[in-house]
Amino acid sequence: MKTPTVATDAEIVGAPPDHVEETFSDLLELHRSGRLAEHYPAVPGLLYGRSGEDLIRAGRLLARVDPDEILARHPGTTALTVSVVGHGTLAGLVAPLTAELARHGLLARLHLGDFDSYVTDLADHASDLYARRPDLVLCVLNPDLIWSEVPVPWQPDDVERVWAEKLELLEGLVRCFEEASHGVLVMNTAPLSRAHTAQLIDHASRARLGALWREANARLLRLADRHPDLVVVDTDPLLADGVPARDARMSVYAKAYLSAELLAAYAREIGHLARAFTGRARKTLVLDLDGTLWGGVLGDDGKDGIEIGETYRGEAFRSFQRVIRQLGSQGVLLSAVSKNDAETVSEILVNHTDMVLRESDFVRVVANWRPKHDNLRELAADLNLGIDSFVFADDSPYERGLVRRELPEVAVVALDDEPARHVAALLADGWFDLRVLTEEDHERPARYRAEADRHTFLHSFDSLNGYLRELGVRVLLATATDSQINRISQITLRTNQFNLTGGRLQPTAVAALTRDPEALVLGIRCSDRFGDNGLAGAVLAHCEDDLVYIDNFLLSCRVFARGIEQACLSAVLHHARGTGATGVIGRYRETAKNGKVRDFYPQSGFVAIEAPTTAETVFHHDLTEIPPAPDHVELVVQLAGGELL
């Protein structure tokens, strides 16, 4: 067997069958030789392009490996503790769920609850479920949860009564979970099959059953509006794509009330959720142009010859553009990288009457004849984003292969010569999925477009200091409000470079901190002459005895290196001294992404003390000499109650 290469979660849809079999053979050989734990970092690459039964086969092998052995060999691996409970047999979820997390570079510590034990597991705070402190709890619901309690003979009113009782029970379990857990609870809608609707011989009763069943599922979906620790997966879109809801034999004989195909599709959705949970959601969609946004080659066919608009294939490209614009409206940063002449591309994006996407929809458009992987590197530097936040979509196998080889951190989406399939290929892996969308997400593209003006402004100065003095940086460091809880949680989940501990907090955990009288949760808002950057950072701290502990300090990559971080830290130190503290403790825990802030505390007068682990350094500041805020930053610090410093 050739030595596996360490890969990332960069994947495309529809890998060639020979590649699939080759990589599965590698995985099987690693398993048989007992070296699968040793080579676990290579697993995402070995799962590249896999789906369906192929992925489930791989999951069966991976589920046999002890997670502790993998972590002992690769302590930097991100592990998630996942508990699975529900009504019915759920063993069929283990393999696809293990594989879905593994292909995103995550390690599943998976615990399967006893048959039909979900009520006891979730209601009893002393249960094994809570003792494991799971990151994700999957409470898998199925139709038999209702039908097992419906009498025979029955009418729609009987079904409605059972649903009402179950919804009340489920909401009570959600409340129990919120009281005891730091993680996320996942439920799902229950499908309605013809095997039940057809038992009613009149269409009026069938319509009533369909209406009340959908209304019950809608109430279940709306539970997430009231409970921030809950995510409800809607199974209807999965079923609409042709996934069968049940297998008659397995449902009767094995009490497996959801089909293997539906469990696999559900596991894929959980993989996307887990990726967002661990801060791995992508931020930037980079698109090719020829064959991707329009048909034909602009340089050969000219602006009047490309396929876009109300033609047979042109409408497919327009539909794809509509989807892209929809993603952009929710904060996904859109960029284009194309081998074309810049002026010609600009003319199309500005003036072509059939284009849905316009130049103003993109944060950057790069059109030249350089290798695309070089352009992607420069684009990442220009936007001050990690290259691993990029998704690259192109119809050329050559360009995709080159980017995968040169930039394995980039997620690569394969588009083929059928534009009607572009939408499905782009959306298949939910690269940009988030738990909650915030106001800052909607504003993000405009703020990154303003960054181009800042770069132009920077290049007009001979020194960085001159640039910063004229930039007019304004910062408000203030106690977080309830309306900012989701955004601060999102900052902890999505910020990787300026994240001093790598810590991640769900909204409920942030809300709990805001209610703790010993805790300090500060939001960082900043702006300058080019516009408002919104809530771009956070400081999380707490008081203990006569010390202030900075639990984490986070700042969006788009605004650091402007003196904002130094100004905010200076304010925190002054506040600590003003409240009578004798010192401030800060921790730096190294991650794969935050190396550039390793010296942040030492450069601000902190001194390292004994580190509890090799991966974490603890620093102390005695508050005798506090560095001043940079003089080019206009800083306001506002604490709860309106106190100003």
C-alpha cells in the first residue's frame, strides 16, 4: 500500500469510482494491519468523494477504532462526544455518523443509548448521558413514537391527541437538557408514510391527517425558536430528494423505524452541524466564470456568445447565479478567480443584461492568466482570511486537481458540463452552514468590500503608523447585551486566528456568563473612516478572590493589527486595577490556527508562570505598569450601568 497522505476535509462531489475503491482498499489495509489510529489524520483524504454504502462501509471500520488511541497518537485531533438516544433501534446510525464526522477531520466519541430510553436519559440529570458531558445529543424521533400509542381503530383526532402529548413531553425534555448540559440537543421531524395515510379510505380524513401531522412537525421545528440549545433537523427535504423513509421489513422485525438511507442522510446533516459546532464553517465561495457562471469561453465566444439568459442552457446558469446570490445575502463572501482579461470580465459583470450576479455582489474579482492557486493564496492574504475558509467551485478537472494538490486546505466543489447540476453540487456539503445567522453576517460582504478601500488608502502612506493615524479607528468596549449573545457565541465558534484559547461557546453558555455576577462578558465594536465593522470581538473574564482571569480574548481577523486588541487589553487591565484586583491571569492555548497571537500577552507586560500543560501557557500581569492604549485609537469603555472608564 502506498503511504496515505495527510488531507483535510476538502472534497468534491462525485469522485471517480476507481479512486473510491482505491482509497477504500487503503483504509481496509490500515484497519487490518492495526495502523488506522496511527494514520487517522489521513482519513479525510481517504474518504474523499465517498457517499452512500461506500461511506457506511468505511464508517464500520472507523467505528472499531478506540478514540482514546487516536487521541494519544494525535492529541490535536478535534473530538466530539456524541450521545444517540431515541425511540427504536438506532445501531444503523453508528457507521454513517462516524464516517461523516471523520471526513470533516473530526473524531466521534459515540455513545448509543438503550432501546427507547430517551425519556429517562434526558429527564434524569444523574443519567449516564449527562455524566459524559456530550457536545451533541441526538434524540432521533420516528413515526412509531406516535403510532405505537394510537388505538385501533383510529381517527385523525386520535393521532392529533397523541402528537399533542408527545410535543409537551419533548419540550419538557428540552428544558431538562438546558438545565444540565453545555452541549446541543438535536431532534428531527417524523415522516408520514403512505402505509398510514392509506389506512383512511376517504380523502377528507387523509387530508386532515396530513394537515395535523405537518402542523405537529411545524410545532416541533418552532421549538428551536424558544430554546437556543435545540436544533431540529427537517427530514422533509431529505425525503423530497428521493430518500425512502422506511424499510418495511426492518421496521417490523428490527424495530428500525427509519430506513438506512434516511439515517445516512441524517448523519450527513449532523456532520455539517458538527463542522459549524467546532468553528469549521467556511466563509468564502470562490467561483470560476467560464463554464461555471455562464456557458462558453468569454475570450473565444465574446460577450454576445456566452450562454446566459433565456436559452436552453443559459437559464440553468441563471438559476445557479440566483443560488449564489442567495448565499451572498447571508454573509458568504463571494469572489471570482478566472483566467480572462479583467476589463472584459468587468464589462460582463456590470453591463450584461442577463446576469443575475453583478460586480457589486463580489468582494473581489480576480481575472488574469496566473495559476489559480496563486490567486487564491493572494486573495486569502488580501482578505486576511485563512485559506481553509475557502470553497472553490470550478468546472475544469485540471484546475480543481491543481488547487487540491497545491492548497489541500481549500474545499473543492466539482462542477461538470451540465449546469443544471451545479446547484446540487454546490449545496451538497453545506459548507457554509451555521446554527444561527446574525446581523453581522448580513453586513459582512459590505464590510469586506470596504477593506479594498482601506488597502488603497494604506498604499498612499509611507509608513504603517501614518496610515493608522489617519484611519480614524474607533472602539467601543462594552458589557454584552442580550441581543449580542448569538453574535458573541458565533465569534467563539468561527474565530480561529485571534482566539487565545481556541474555546467555543454555544449561545446558552454565553447567556449564562452574562448572568453570572462574577463574570465579565465584553463585546468589541469598531469602526473607522471607511465604515462600521460591527461587533468584531469579545473579552470573556471572571473574578476569583483578588484576581481577574481572562478566560478568552477574541478578535475577527478582518480588524486585528490596527491597535484594537492592545487598546482593549489595556482597558481590561485598568478596570481590574480599579476594582481592587492585585493581578490579571491570561491563558494562551495553542491551536492549529492561533500561532500569530502566541506573544500577545508577553508583549503587553504579562509574565509566564508555570504552565499546567505543555499545550497551555499561563501568564500573569501585576498591574503595576499598564501599557497605554495606542494613541491612534479612540477608545470608549462602557460597563453595565453606564459606567465609563
